[in-house]
Amino acid sequence: MLGSEGILEYRRNLIKQGGQGEEPVHHCEHSTYFSRRATQSTSHTVRIYSYLRDVSSDLNPRPASPMDRKLESPVCQKFSNLNINGTPSAPKATSRDAYLQGDTDARRQAVIEDIGKAIPQVPVSYFMKALVPKVRRGINVDKTMKKLKKDGDIVDGHWAVLPDDPKKASLKEDDYFKSLVNVARKIVSASGGKEKDQLLELVQQPSESPEAYTRTSETRPDGCFVLKERPARLQWKDVALCAEYKKRDRQGDKDDDVLKVLWSMHQCMREDARHRFVYGMTIENNTMRLWFSSRADTLVSETIDWRTDCKAVVHFFLAMMFAKEHQVGWDPTIEYVVDPKDKHKLVPGKDGAPCLNILMQDDKKRRTWYRTYGLLSDHGAHGGPGRGTRVWKARKLNRNKQPEGDFVALKDSWIDHDRPREGSIMQAVLDSVSDPDERDLLAELCLTVIVHGDVHIEGARDDTREVMRRGYDIPADYGSFKLQGRPKDGICTKTNNTGASFPSNSGTGHPRSQKPQKKPATPRPHLHHPRVHYRIVFEEVCKPIYDVTSLKDIFAILIDALSALKIMHKAGWVHRDISSGNVLGFIRNGRMVGKLADLEYTMKVSAPDKGYHEIRTGTQEFMAVEVEGTKYYFNGTKTKTVLDTSKLSARQERDMLQSGELADDIKPVTNAALENAVFRYNPLHDLESLWWLAAYFIFNRAVILVGGKMPPMGAAELGNYEEQRMCAAEMFYSSHYRHTLMTSEDTFPAWIPRLHGAVRPIASTLKHMREQLEARYREVEFDATSMAMIDHTVAVNVAAFFMRRLGDALQYAKVEDIEVGALDVDPRAAIVPPPHDYTAREVQVLALVGSPVSKAIGKRIMIEEASNGDQLDDDLVLMGPMNKVWQILVDFTSYAECSSKEPLP
């Protein structure tokens, strides 16, 4: 261990290195700028963590880790260093840490959770008619059957190579089902189909797990239909159908097959951007089921006796093996870029992901190809039913398929088939702004659309109903298939509980994982809305605000986002999905500017007399509490909002104060709850979402640097790290606490002292913003008369107040030069603060939100970055009591005595 002189010398070197200035930004390439800042903001933290870890090893030896294997991780190292962000429209199990860092069983359970407890079970005839490709012209199923019987391949109504029931056969499971390969070959031979027309072949028990490029997996299917022309090493991108087999048909066998086949199908969809849908097949003893999964539907067929219903097997095998690529799920408008000398060698982008050529077609059928050079976001590809959004950095290709022009952002997603397209909505919003200056400013603050349009397959719009199901509706009398005969209640919480803080299964573009929450397992609707395949290209390649580390940049972006919202609200529109993935940062002429993105849920403020509740939209962590509950919460008590007194003389302001015209009416007024009021989204809800986003960077972030140096750690500045983590978890993952925080004036202020002293003034500013927002809510929701007057102008004064307070926060952040990072790398994580004496009021507030979580649970609450190999946080969490380290660190930072900060003016 270092002595006191060593500590002082270490501190001097750290300050000397931390004081080096940052190079000026002279270009618009944002990625270089951000990675330089990220490196600077973490390097000093790593040094002090390394020292503290050495100290703690003498005090508290680290226990042996229970993890005996590496978590699933991205293949490419550059992928592992990316921050994660995104905007899921609803909380999903594949966004929780059971999926992001759990073991294989936990991840499989999460996939089941997203699909639902039960799915539609359809007749075999419907499955063959609507979902399976039509048998290629020139091939006849009946003639193939006759040939198989004539050749002795079908004897006494069953396959000759499989005379016994699987459960009675002496062969081991793997050896028994390998005979299916011979069955497939005999079917091909008997069909008379041309060898050049055969697309797929059946492979049993691949010798190793299929290869992936963006993620790895230790799993492999028992069998699969794969491209006949493929590399020697099996790859997930080449798989059209995944199969699982069991010799017996016990409930546990069925459950195991379902878990595994859905996981393998999930692997195909999330790994390969060309997969539009995928097939599955499970066998337990004599029972076969066929599976189908797209971005809208997961369906399973009724049972087939695969040993005796030979015709059904022949039909299915022939239809699959002699299909065309687009008929079995692959997207012909996406091509992998391959090495000219080796067609099976893919050309990687800068991040290691394969480069793709993607076709864009607008509504006038003009076609343009783009080449991708890296993923900007792909977490949306995780979930089952959903948008499956991916975003790439790309460049336009000329007629010779050569790249030209600047980099752009290309977004690919599956949207509700009857929803207006994002590009059209954006244009409609701009056209509705009457003031030319405001219209130009809004165009600056939003992304610039280059081209957009629906994807077309073989001349038809790529639709999950019209194309994938060939227009056939699911039969009205469809059955219900339980995915697990013995399901677990709620979301699976099984994880590799090693204290590891970095999810490795998250993909690119996900803002957080959510803590597992036990809840009643209720069935989801069996049928999903049809979806259409849609693409849009933007001129700007931006960073989500989630990836920004400088508070001055964060608040500059928020001010621009608020400016865009003010113009939209004035024109009568609401955004409805403000989140950390939809507010972006862009470097223009060396300066950070904000961009408001994802306008696909934007709509006009609805009429007061509309007779139905609006559908809940948005990202749960940043959703207004009323929107989450689809009901009004603030009626019954009325207060006055702060009036704009800037145009009043001193005498007028004094007279109005003395007369009581400017006084807040804080007396409760009894008012019957408006339980039957129709809930409508209004501009106040957009502002509340923006407030939650600002609070996210204060409560769910750690102060890493202040003025280019390690933040001061004196007792006055330290706050309480564990309680801040608890607060962040409650603020963004607990609906009850979010409601309490927004409707109670005492809850939010009670948490401010837990923050590091450097950001408490900004938190105090957020307190004033919350109070103003709550006051306006109560004013307009007081009774039926006031609620009927809610329109697009309801938030004008609040937006102006927000703008001034965000400006205050920006100026403070510029002066202090605060860099923030993930809570898991908070320098305070290694410190046990002195005991805190709670006031009576604090005790009451803590009682409202529940007891503080344990370190083990808190460890799983706020997962912030996708990374591998960095075990610093593991060490810190396992340190245990560190009173000695606490004293050392106090001495270590004694050079920076901290004084309490006053709220911003």
C-alpha cells in the first residue's frame, strides 16, 4: 500500500494529467469528438479505481467469482465499447438485465416473455396455405409420394429408415434424428427437381454453434434448413428454419423444445438484417409442430404425426427446399458486400459489422442504393413483435455501385401498416408552421429527410399480412398454444449474479436495462396489428443525447429540443415520444446543436369532445405519469402558475403582490374526481417528458470530472451514492414512485442532498421546473370547465419558464465544466459515507418509496454501457465495508475543500 507521501505524489500527478486541455473541434465528424471526450472522462477514474482496488484487496479479499464462463458478448471489440441507447415503445423483457447479462436460460425466458404466455395455434392446412411457400412449378407432391413408395422409402405408411417410434428406438436421440437428413435427400431425389433450383438443405447436429458477426451465442439448434450454397462454417444469417427434437413427449421435453426453437429463431432475426421472418420445427416423439415468426406474428401449427403423415412432411420439405430466398424470409433489397475474390467472405465496416447494400424506393418508385459502414442502433431487433428498428451509417451508391457523397443515417423499421409515414409526418409539421423564420428554425432542429418509402418485395409492399400471410387472415377459431406448460410467474430474474455491470447482450442503441420486476403473468393479446416495412434516410449522422458526457452539451441539446417543441406546439402538434434516443446531438461548425427525431408518433392535439381515450405512446422511463396511467391526476387542488412579470413596472408588480393577484392559492379545494373524463395527450406531457430526460442526466449519471479534474470528495459534496442509485431506480422504473414524485412537492427535494454537490444546483433548478409544471397541471385540470379549455396553447408559459431555467443550467454547466458518466463508474462507489441522520420528513419520504435496495439488487438496476473485460466495477461492488479507504480518499482529496452550492438564480 502507498504511504501518505505516495498518496500525495499520486494526487499531484493525477491533477497534472487531468488539467490538460481538450483539442478544439475543427470538423463535423461527431464520432471522433465523442470518443476523445469519453476517453478523457474515464481515464482518470480508471487510475484512481486501480489504486483503490489495490488498497481494498488488503482490507477485503475478493471472493471467488461464481461465473464459470464469459457472458454472451459482441464478436468485435469495437462493438463492446459502444454505449447503448434506443427507444423501445414499451418495456420488454429483452430490455431487462435477465436478457442483457443473464445466462442462456434467462435470455430464453425473456424472449418468451416478449412473445407472450400463449400464441395462436392454427390448422396445418392454414399454415401450409398462408405461411409456407408454394411448391415450385414442375414439382408435384402426389407424384413424389408415389415415387417414394415405389422406391421403398415409405413402407406401411411410415418412413422406412425410421421403423420405430422415437421413444422406443434403441438409438440415442442425436443418432435417431440424423435419419431425417436421409429422408430429406430421398424426397429431393424423388421429386425430380433440378439441382440448381434447390435453395435449402437439411443439416442435423451442426458440429459447432452458428457463427455470428454482431453477437455470439453458445447455443446451436438440433437441426436447420440452411442455404445450400454457403461457407464451410455455418452462420446464423444462412439459416431459414431452426429445429429441436426430443425422443419423448413429456411436458418438460415440450417446454425445452419451445424455449430452444424460439431462441434460435430469435437469433436469426436479431443477427441478420436480411431476415424478414423465420421458420421453426419441433418434434417430440411422433409429434411435429411447425413455427413461424415475423415482426408482427408468432404462430404455431397444430400437431402432425411426422412418421405416418408422410404427405404433409413431403409437402413442407419440398416447399422449403425449392423455394426462392424471399419466400423463406430473406430480404432481396438487402445484399451483403462480399470480397471480390471470395463470395463467402463478408466485408466488415469500421465497427466490425458486415457492410450491406440497401435499396431505397420512394413513393414515385425511384430506386437508390446505399452502402452501410457501421451500426448506429440495432437494439430494436431484439424484441419479437415490434418495430425491429435498425439504423446504419451509410453512403449513397452511384450507378456503378461505388459510394459517393457524405455519410447519412439510414433507418429500417416495421411500422403499423395504417400509420402515417415518418417522412410524411415531418413534412406535414413543417408545412403547418405559418411563420417562415420559425419554419426554418424547426427544419434546423429536426433531421433532414433525403428519401423515404415502403419496402417492396417482388413489386408488392412488404406487409406482414398481405405478403407474408398472402392476405389470409388467421382463422377465427384458432387455438391457443401455451409456450410453457409450467411457466414461471413474471419476468425471469435469473442472471449471472457476479456483480458484473456491463451487459454484453444488448446490441447497439439501447439506453438502459431495467431491473427485473416481479409481476403477475397475464396473457397478452394473441393477434398483433399488421406491420409494413419502411425505410427513411436522413442527412445528419447524429449521436443520441444518451451518449453525450458533457453537461453543457447535454443542456444545449435540451434547449434546442425544447425550441423545436415550442414551435410544434404553437402549430398544434405534440411529439408523444420524447426520450434519450429521440433527442440527438450533432456537431455543426464545432458547436453542439440538438435535433428532435422520431416523429412517427407525432399528431395534432385532439379535439376536446373526442369520445375515447388516446392510445398510450412513448418510452416508459420518460413518459408523463398521466400518459402512463391514461388518466388525469392533478384535479382537485388549484394553484396559480408563475406569471411573466418582465413587462410590469416595479410599482405594478408591488401593487399586484400586495393585492394578492400574484400570490399562489395553495389552499386545497374540494372537487369531485373527474373519473369519466376522456384522457387526451397535450403539450404539457411533452414538457414533462423533457423534464424526466433532464432529470435522467442528473440522477442517473455520475459526476466524473469537474473542470477537467476529479470531482471533490469532501463530506459536504459527497452526497450518498447508494441512495442516489436507489432514487434513480425508483424515478425511472417505478410507476408508483414516479407518480408520487410528480404529484408531491416534498418528494423530489428530499433526494437532492444525495447527489454529488457539483450537480445539486442543477437539481434545484429541476425542482423549480417541476413545481411550475405541477402548478399548471392543477390549474388546467381543476374541473370540467378548465379541462375543456386544454388546447395546443396550454403549455406556452411553462415552456417559456423551462427555457429560462434550462438556460440557467447551461450557463452553470459551462462554468463548472462537468463531465458525467455511468453510475457504475461513479468515483463514490468505493466509498462508505459517514452515517446519515435522517430528518423526520426524510424518513416519511423514504417510507413512501420503500427501503433502500441492497448492493446486490442495486447492482442490477442501472446497467449503463455495453462492454466486456472491464471488471473494475465488479471489484468495487465486492469491496464491502471500506472505512479505511474512506479516510484515505478524504485525505487524498483534501486539496479541494467543497462548499455547499446554492441553487441557481
